[in-house]
Amino acid sequence: MSFLQVLPLAFVMIAGPQILSAIFLATSENWRRNSAAFVFGAALSITLLVSLAFFLGIGANRQRGSNTTLSAIVLVLLLVAMVHTYLTREESEPPKWMGKLTSANPRFAFRLGFLLLGFFPTDILTSVAVGSYLAANGLAWTDSLGFIAITLLLLALPSLTLLAFGERAQAWLPKAREWMNDNSWVVSEAVILLFIGMSLNNLLG
């Protein structure tokens, strides 16, 4: 799986409440432990879903598939994400449970990471698509590690920003959180459009 195939999939995984939750946790009181627990919970659920899809061969046949299969899956997922983002653009208020994140504890953060990345519909589809694609094409399970690692890196970016920039990031992240609450659908649509172009290039190139 090439980087250009993995990056759109990883973006689909974290777009929406997933990355917003990561930002909220990075601005919580116990942000180091909360962020680590959130990413760890996400790592377990993503790995579990990809592994189940791979070893059970969900949606896969045992013949080597086309090299364009994953690009087509990515394109469909991106189009679904784009439509969903547009239809929910008027929902300016975040979910009520997000209000608990600033006072969250590591146990809550772990559960949230596990459930958000393991049971959110687009995340289930994406993880299963990765595992199924690898099984159908006779590729190794370890080929999924790049997808998992990039997804987790994107989720960890808010806390890594705090580690790198300290007090400047502490002042900036709350503003970024508020801005994303108001404008996240516009940003998401722009990035999804970029990745749709990349996927079309993979399919047609």
C-alpha cells in the first residue's frame, strides 16, 4: 500500500469527532495521560478491525485483485464522507459528550478512542476495506501497519504540538478548537476534494 493510498484512508478515519476529540483532550487538565490513553484505545480498535477483516477475509476472494481496487474503495469512502460532511454542515454545536472532554480522565479517554475509531461507521468501513484488500491481494498483514501508524500520528498531532511548542500551543489550541467547531465542514470538504483528485489520478493514471 503506497503512501498516496494510505493518507486518504487515514484522513477518513480521523475526520470529524475523532480529531476534535483529540484536540479537546489535548486541552484537558491531564492532557498527557488523556491523549496517550485516547491514542492507545484507538490503536487497539483499529488494529482489531483490520486484523479481523484480514484473517477472516471479509468481502475478499482468494484471487489476486486489481491494483485499482483500493483506489476505488477510497474514492467511494471519500464521496460518502463528503456527502455526510455537507449534510451535517448546519450542526454547529458539537455532541454533548464533548463537553466532558476538558475534565476527562485517562479511563474515559481510552474508552472514547476505542469506541470512536472502532465503531464509527466510516471507520469500520475503512478498517475493513484495508484488511479485506490485503487479504484479497495476497499481501502481508504487516502492510496494514503504515495505515495504522499514519492514522495514529494524525490523532496524536494535537498533543505532539503541545510537546513541541509548549505554552504557545496551549494558547493556540483552544482557539483552533473553537475555529474548527465553526468551520470544520469547510476544511473537511476542501481536504476531501484534494484526496478525491488524488484517488481519481490513481484510478485513471
